[in-house]
Amino acid sequence: MIISRHQTGKVRTLRNLAFAFLIPIYFGLPWFRMAGHPLIRLDIPERKFYLLGNVFIPMEGYFLWLMLVTAGLSLFFFTSLIGRVWCGWACPQTVFTDMFDWIGRLILGSKYGKKDAPTIGKITLHATWILFSLAGSLVWISYFADPYLMLADISSFKVFTGDVTWVYFAAFFTFTLYGDMAFVREQFCKYACPYARFQTVLMDNQSLNVTYDYVRGEPRRKGKEKIGDCIACNMCLVVCPTGIDIREGVQIGCVACGKCVDACTDIMAREDKKSLIRYMAQDQVEKRDSKISWLRPRTALYATLLLIVLSSAAYLLNNRVPLYASVLPDRNIPAMQIPGGRVRNFYNVKLQNMSLSDQHLKVEIEYPDFAEEAILLVGGEGNSMVTIPENSMMDFRIVVETGILQKEDIYKKNHFILIRFIDPKNPKMLREKRVPFTLPSDLFGMLDE
Ligand code: SF4
Ligand code: SF4
């Protein structure tokens, strides 16, 4: 574990502002509601994903796929433009490590990270870290469970009865977060993060990154001999949370936190010079005062792919029908013949209203395979209107009955009917299902006689 030296400066201030924006979002989002439902929540037991007033179900998994592809392509695009900005400025691993460091400095002051820090101070620090990890993990769980219900479980002491499942997850995530922040920290970025492994192939010499100006800096000072601008003070190394030397070039271990930028800016200011480590492109080191070319084949390709995926997602969202319908022949009640030579088929219907308002739907059928009129009985009541309350699922049975007059109808192998669910006031709210209509086997024998 490395607890690097605290460093103030312009980059630190900007990162603090970014964190002041991101941390309330992380801690606050699960508490917000839209039309009485969570603004964002992945409800695993209910198998629903709430997002900004929409409810997605597993059958709409392609939206999740689009979200993942968008996230991946955005990472590619922004990495090719501005390097590992995600790592240093928005990744929870980095943001939380900085928060834990802030708590450390608050409790131990200048003794934070030092071996001779007072024992009582260290105990207080670790206890505070555990409490903070508990808060962080409760918020994390609130993205999957109702935080208001969790609060009620806490205030009613139900959490101590062992009946509340989320408590076990809270314990697991608390100790994972505490273990990570207290003992692993940015070493995770260096040795375990998969993004770190391939970020170098996403960048080129025009990507904006934390870069050491070796043209000015080298050869660095050796003893009293001073040739380049680098005075070999090693402050860039001392402040680095992953313990790397940025002067050796772009490395997997660099999380682009910019602490070395602030450190070198301080040092070089004393010499009345510009920092040797800055956010710049590799080409700008060699071709001084050259401008970064933002539009390059690589950035154009990522931007085009991102635009295609985003437009597809926007199109699908715009044309999304928040109604799921499943119609299956009832396996428990076979097709039957009733007096009058008519035939009945039974179907089990599942309708899921994925909107946040009630849906009033008309059930209709089409029966092009049959000459005689077909009758539809919904729920055995002959009522073809159904109401599905907001954000809920409804199961019911429908019966379709038709008369078979012509022998050709019977011997025609596959019969199908079309069952339609439509909101008469909003024709866009429509689902259609083509289902088989089976004839009872005794019908064939009867007609052959
Ligand atoms: S902080 Fe700047 S001057 Fe000091 S060692 Fe690093 S690059 Fe050289
Ligand atoms: S090299 Fe600089 S930017 Fe990279 S992790 Fe270390 S301090 Fe941060």
C-alpha cells in the first residue's frame, strides 16, 4: 500500500471540483423518485431496471447491450482524445481513495501515512474508514434495493433479526470497500484493472496525457552537474499514488491523477520555469508549440461508431412500446370440440405494463384461416377490455372459439390466429402475437366416418 504525499495545485483544485460534483451524484441518486418510482435502480428480485421514469425488463436486454457498447465506445473515444481521464477524474476507485486520504489527513494531519502516527489516531482513522465504507456500501446497495425501506429496517431494528437479506450484502461490501481503500488503493489500478492493460493501444502521440517533457528535462541533474531542466528532486515520484516515475514515459501504472503535474509546477516555479510534467500530447514534446489534431482517423472512427450506437439507442427508445405480451397455448386444457361443431382453444396470456400509468387495452383477434366468425372470451367473461395497473404484470386466460365448416379447413395442416392488444386511445400501444390454433384429434375421425 502506498500513501503518497499530499500535493496542492491547479490540477488538485480542478479534481476537487470534479469530485464535489460526482460524489453527491453517487450518494444522492438512489434517493430521488420520478412518478413514485426510483430514478435509477436495478431491482434484481423483481427483474426490473428503473431509469429516468422508464421500466425495462429482461426481455429488453438489447438496451443493456447498447448501454454497455456506448460505455465501451465512449471510453475508447475519450481515451484516444484525452488519455486516461476516466481513471484520474471519475473512476470510483480513485475518487474513493482520495476521499479516504482526505479523512486520513483530517484525523492524523501531517502524521497521516507516517509510521510514527499515534496509535489512538490510527485506531480512530480505521474506525472512521469502516464507518465511511459502511455508508458507501449502503449507497451502493441502494442502487439495487429501496433505500427508504432500508432506513425503515434500520430504525425498526429489523436489521438485527437476521431476516433482512441486504444486511449480508452490506457487510460484504463494507469490508470489501474498507479492505480496498485501506490496503489496496491505487495498486488495484496498477495490477488488476483490465482497462489499464489496453489503454495504451487506444492512445497515440496526439492524445492529451500527463507527459514528461524529456526534451527540456533531460539529461537531468546528476550531483551538482545540471544540464537539462529536471533538477532530479524526485517530487513527481514522491507524490505519485502508484509509485511510478513518469519520466520513464507512458505506463500502465499512471492513473493520470496529475499530482506529479502540480508537484513539478511548484518545483519549476522556483526556477521561474514552466512545469516539465503537463497535460500534453507526446508530439508536443518534440514539436514545441504544435497544436493537437483532435480529428484523426482513430478519433473519427470511434466518434462515428459511437454516433451510430447512440442514434440506434435513441431510435429504439423513441419507438419503444412499454408493453410486453406473451401468449401461449394452455397445455392443461387441450383443444376441444363443443356442441354445434365448434372448436375452442385456450391460451395463457401474460401482459406486463412497463409504463408508470395504467394501460386500458382492447384484445382483438384475426382469423384468416377460418371462414366462420371466431369468438373471443377474455378471462371467461366475454369482456375484450383489460386494464393493467402501472408497472405490473397480469396473467389471464383467453378462449378462442370458431366453427369449422369446410373439410379443407380441417385437413389444412397449420392454423394460426392473430391476437392483438391495443390501446384504442393510443394506437402506438400495440402488441400482436401469432399463435397456433389446434383442432381436436377426434374431429378428424368424425369427419372421416
Ligand atoms: S518534479 Fe520535475 S524537476 Fe523534480 S524530478 Fe520530477 S520532473 Fe524533475
Ligand atoms: S505519474 Fe503522475 S499522473 Fe500518473 S499516477 Fe503518478 S502522479 Fe498521477
